[in-house]
Amino acid sequence: MLNKFIFGFLGAYVTLISFVDAQDKTVNLKQISKGVYIHESFLETKDYGKVSCNGMVVISKADAIIFDTPANEPASKELIRLVTDSLHAKIIGMVINHFHEDCLGGLKVLHSQNIPSYANQRTILLAKANGYEVPQNGFDKKLNLRVGSIKVKNYYLGPAHTQDNIVSYIPSKKTLFGGCMVKAIGANKGNLADADTTQWANTIKKVKLLKPNVVIPGHGKFGGQDLLAYTQKLFAEKQGN
């Protein structure tokens, strides 16, 4: 009952304070708790059509960190404007979840604004190999960042959607940005071109140990731990579980 109340309240709160570009609606910015926002942009794909893509913004004491760029450069420019002009925050860093376009399609724009970027070492290698803008600062298993008074822990827990995918967790908010490793309720398995379907469920099992209350997937609606359970079950059959 408590979880239903919390998410019912959050849903109403999100609607009230959404920011949308009035001209071309390239990006939406929605607050889900104090200092935590989901940014939503749209990627045109050959196989799936126009796909909604989620990222996260965390703001504290007039500083901000962005998790994944919007899917393209125009949307990334718009997100920078919204954070700086509408939310009056300085962007001090950028974390990339994995090497696909829906995570780093606007990275060149952020680099042009002298915003430092962080990613798993595997992401740096894969971005370079695939001709993408390359994140600047790498880590292996864990990266701790601070934005104002908020700590964010970034973990590489194993392969799933890609070999390099990470999760970003805010302990004080019990909020997890899972990226494309985490599926929204009802979603199918999606793009498996770079996936490790034999390890996906095991990696999610490790993510569940963080015990988040709020989980943001790479695509679709955010929710709670039920998204992790759903994703684990979706891929468990590949492991004979």
C-alpha cells in the first residue's frame, strides 16, 4: 500500500513540473524527487522506429551531474539550456552508461562546453572502436562522485545489455539509474546485438543487492524493485534458471 501511495504521488508530481521545449520538443525533463530528474529524448531507429530514451539529472547546491546524454546533439543542447537556465544549475560532470548512441549521442556537445565525462574503461574502448565521441575519464569496477551534498555510486557489475553497461545509484535517495540493462514492466528483450543474455540475469541479481526504491530504466516508465525482478525473470530462461 505504501509503495502504491509513493508512486502515485510521484506520478502526479512529475506531471506538474515537466519542462518541454516549446518549439520542437526534443527533450523532456521531469522531476521525480528533490534534486533528481529524468530526461527523456527520442532516437530514430531502423528496427524500432522512434524510441523514447531515458537519462538522469541530479542537482544539489546549484551543481548538476547528467547521466547519459540525450539521443542526439539538438536534444543535448536543449538539456543543457534547461538545466542551466530553468533549474539554475552548473553542469559539473557527465556519466555514460554504455557505448550506444542513446547514451552518448550528444557527448560532443557536452565536451564542447568543457563538461568532463566519466565511463567504464570498457565503454571508452568500445566507443572508440565504433567511431563515437570518447568519454574522457575511465574507471574499472566503481566510481564515487559527489554533486553538492549528494553522493552517487557508479558500478560495473557485469555484462547484460552490453559488455560495458553500468548502474548509477544514489544511496540517500535510494534511486537507481539502470539504463538499458533494466527493462520497464511489459517491455520485450529489445536490442540484443551487443548483449550477453547468458549473464544478464546474474548481473541484475547483483544490482538487486543495492535495494533501490526507485528504478529508472533506459526506456519506458520508471518504477521500483519490480523492474529488477521483471528483468531478471525475462532473461533467466537463457540461463536455465
